Amino acid sequence: MARNKKTIDYLNQLQGKGYDKTHGLFDLYYKWKEKSDIELLSKFLDLLWSEVDNIRPKLGIATYNTFRGIALEEFIYESLNKFVEKTKFKLFWNDRILTEEFYIFEDGAFKKYPKYKAVDLTIGTREDNQIHPFAIISCKMWYGADTLDSDRSVFDNIRNRYPSVFGYGVCMECNVKPVSLISAQRTGLNIYNFEKKNQFKDFIDDIKHNLQEIDK
């Protein structure tokens, strides 16, 4: 797992800055981490948002925004790893996937220049220090047209090298036209908006189904 800073680190930082409501955040954090309950995560994120005027000055704008995004990533990581770790695959957090290799003739010899794409979460295997993805998951607090287009581009680049890879985009809120979501799904990028009822369960069930299919 490449992610070095987790939700607990931001909570400890916030507590160290003198924020006096960390108890409620710690309590919710431990609960959603253990139970993989999307409602508990939503309450945690809502509390961070309702306290934005008190929290952001202590952490800074960039750190505050990163904090919320990391919480979502960690929630998905913990939820997936409960069953991924029982398969032949591993779950990678914030690792890079090789998408292209260029060979350029320099100084009398060909030199290899690899090109990578960073991915929030990857289900796959690691061989020769390279991750071979079975599925990639992009985690967004909010999906807009630009972020969806960016994720589609990353997915297309990775799929060019790994044609059978599954692509997922998950979010807590989505402001994208239905036609764009349909277009993304037709090209293989499945979008799940956890703001809608049962979308988290559907996301988990979809990945479980695909993992079971490959073991048949």
C-alpha cells in the first residue's frame, strides 16, 4: 500500500491543533472503518463539512480538501480488502500503473522511457515491480464533467495496455449529465454515486461478481 498518510493522521493533526470536537470524528472513523457502513462515512464527511469554518483554518485549504478525499479512499480500501485479500489478488492504494514504454536512441543505444498513470485503488498482482491491474477504482468526493473526462482518459490509457481491466469511478456526489454517465459506462467505466440508495452495495457486489467469475 503506497498511501503513507491516512485518515487517522489528519485526525491526530487536527487534535494537535486544538480542535475541540475531534472525539465525535474519531468515534465515527473507528465505526465506519470496522463496519464498512456508507452511512457512517457520510455522517463523518458531513461533520467535516459542517465544521469547515473551524477545521479549515487549522489544517489549511489544501489539507482540508485532501483529508476528505483520503477518508473516502480509505473507506473503499478497507471495504474492498475484506474480501480481496482472500483472493489471488492484492489491493494497491495510490500506486502507478505502467501504460506505455518509449524507446529512444541516445548516446549510441536505445533507452527505455516508461510512462505511468496514478490510480487511487487497484486490484491486481505485482510482478517484476510492476502492477498488473484486474480492476482500477477512482474515488472522488464530487464528480463533474471535467473529472469524469479525466478518469475516462486514464482508464482508456490503462486499458490500451490491459484490455480486460475493469474500470470503476465512485463518488459521494455527482453533477454529470446522464448522457455522459451512459457514455462512460458504454466504454467500460462504471460510475457509482454513493449519494443514491444501494449504490455502494451495488458497487461491492459488482466487484465480488467479477472476482468470482475469474476464479471459475
